[in-house]
Amino acid sequence: MAVKLLEYYKHDIGQLQLVPSGGGRFEVTVDDAQVFSKLETDRFPEYDEIKGAIEALITG
């Protein structure tokens, strides 16, 4: 998913950081705003879901 996001946003992303963690955590944040949390939803996100959440956040 990170590679696809980097390919799509290659001219817009200043930084993408992957932080390893335990306990089934998978969280996506954009500029300190959380757009997805596996801990809250109890599932792994689809790429289009993350891309849509990012689009909604950056387009206001």
C-alpha cells in the first residue's frame, strides 16, 4: 500500500514514514490527522479507502 501511495502522490508527498509496531496496530495519519485505525475498526483497510480518506483530507 505504501508503494502505491508513493506512486500516486509522488509529486505531493514530502515524507512517508513506516513505523513498525506490535499488537495488530495499523494506523494511517496525514499531518497528525488520523485517517484510519485498525485498532478501532478491527480490520485492515483497502487501498481505495485510504486514498479516498487522504483525498478528502487534503481537498477540505
